Amino acid sequence: MMFFCSTFLVVFMMNFLRDFRVSSCDATCADKPVFTPSRLVVKFGDPTAASCSVCERCIDNIFNLESPVGLTSINGTTMFWTIERLTEWLTSPICYYNTDTDVQCCTILPITVYQPPDNVSVSFVDHTGPMFEGKQYTLQCTVEEVAPVENLTVTFYRGQTALGQLQSKNNNPKPVTETFSLNITLSKEDNGVQYWCEAKLELGPYGPQLPPVETSQTITATVFYKPQLEGSLHPEPITVLEGEPLQLNCSALGNPGPSYTWTLPSGSPSTSSSSVLIINSATFADEGKYTCSVSNDVGTATVELNVEVRANNKGILIGVVTAALIAILILLIGLFYCYKSK
Ligand SMILES: *[C@@H]1O[C@H](CO)[C@@H](O)[C@H](O)[C@H]1NC(C)=O
Ligand SMILES: *[C@@H]1O[C@H](CO)[C@@H](O)[C@H](O)[C@H]1NC(C)=O
């Protein structure tokens, strides 16, 4: 940085001395020459132009517009500077007149030469493949060959949400490639989410109406997380009537997709490896504690479900009703024969 700043100053001074031979330039004098526009923002390689006027009485003295590049011309008290292709990163035309005290009253035209980045890319630092919830990762945005980097703002995005903005501390006017980093801690909600970054050159009111913006490609985060139960648990205990079907559900979300192991009240493992355990017709032997164990590479979640089997009164009811109907029928037949035999 120090090296750069001093180099910059030396280069600037050398250009200044070589090109202008301005003995002593007073930039604080009254009646300074006026540049129109007062500053320029130009894309590298584009044409540009400016004019400079000195006061009426100043033309009695020597006045001029000097620039190491481009063409200059004079018309009365106005001077013109034009260039077809500006291909200098540091250039500042100067407009001056000599004062009576042999000091030059001068104005420098500040020019910002910009170049939108060649390429913008995003990545997770030192990482490929799946990531884990709760861990910190570094997102990195690389902006290639952009100038001036001090006008650059880099924004990281998660989907459409901005995560943070960063700026460079470098003030090199020439194109540079710079990398910006942002630390993020991933959660399971980040699985499948797209991350990207955007590089914007903010060139101020003299810059283009739409600031140059380049966006990176998107990267999709794959986040591995431990199984988590979906929905609410069954009310405890779960009651079922004898002979009725029993269905136990311990569906869980996890990445990678979890596997299920059921342990029956008898203590033996079930043959079912699905999230839902189905018993077509419950018996009293099915009563007791069921354990569902959901696991993937990251971890295991265990759920206990207590099942109560109740006697089914429906059979008894059907029996009672059938018996009553038969009794009535016998009674009716009996009455009929009694009546007939009379
Ligand atoms: C990101 O985290 C790492 C390790 O904890 C740390 O060294 C680094 O300075 C952090 N970077 C930023 C940009 O906060
Ligand atoms: C099990 O529970 C989950 C979450 O509540 C639900 O989406 C799924 O449909 C249930 N499965 C069955 C077979 O009831």
C-alpha cells in the first residue's frame, strides 16, 4: 500500500513535470479558469471532451489548456479538449493563465477512468460438496480487472436477500482483481438456497445514469442436517380398539434422507423400515411401547410411542342385537302357532 501510494505520487509528479512545465501552479487564486463539466467520468477507451474558460481580462496574459493526451483548441477565452479514445488511467488536463506576479492560476480537470469487471464469481472458500448445519463457512466473491476499485461495492446475496456489502480499501486507479469474503453460519433452512454476489461501480453524479453492475453465477448450498420430526406427535397414549388397524407415524426431515427403524413392544425389531408402521388388526399383544429411531449420516432422533388396545364392544353389541331379534322371531312364531291351533 505504502509502496503503491509513493509510486503513484512519483509517477503522477513525473507526468506532471514532463507534460506541463507549470512552474508554480496556484490552485487557490481568485478568478480560476472554469472547466465544463467540472469533472469527468469516462469508460476506458471511450471518447470524451471538456472545455475551459478564463476570465475576459485574463486573456491579456498567457493562458492555455494542456493535456498529455487528446487535442486542444482555443476560441476566444474558451479552450476545448477532446479525445477519441481515452486509454490513460491517470490523466488530468490542466487549464491556466499567467498572473501579473508570474504565478499561474490553474484548474485541474479531475477524470475518473472506469472499467466494469471482466468477470465476477462466487465460491465457498476451501470447500466442495455438502456442508453441515451450525458450521461457519466463508463465501468469497472475486471481481476481476475492475477500475477504480475504490468505487466498487460488492453485495452478497442469499436468494433475493442481501447479506452484506463490502468495499475495497485499495485506491489503485488501474484495473485490479480483488476478492471479498463474508462468513456465514449455515442452518437447515439454507439447504438448496442459492448464493451469489454482485459488483457495482458507484461513480457518482458525473458517472453513467445506470451504474455498471455485474453479477456472479449462483451456487446452491447443500446442507446436511440431523433428522427432525415433522408435524406434531400423536396424543399419548395412542388408543386403538381390538381388531382395528393401528397406524404409527414418525415421519422426519433430514438431509441426507433418513432411514427408520421400529422396535416393537416385545423388544424385537420390526421388519418395517418405513416412516409409518401399520398393523392391520390390533390385538392385546400389540399394546406397549414402540420406539422409532430415525437416522442419517449426521445424527439420530428417537421417538417413543405408547399404545393401548381396548376391548372392542362392537362384537358384543351385534351379538346382543342378533339374540334379541331371534328371540322376538321365536316369540312371534310361537304366538302364530298358538293362535292357529285354537
Ligand atoms: C471468517 O472467519 C475466520 C475464522 O473464524 C476468520 O479468520 C476471518 O477473519 C473471518 N472473516 C471475516 C471476513 O469476517
Ligand atoms: C405422517 O406425518 C407426516 C407429518 O405430519 C405427514 O405429512 C404424513 O402424511 C403422515 N403419513 C401418514 C401415512 O399419515
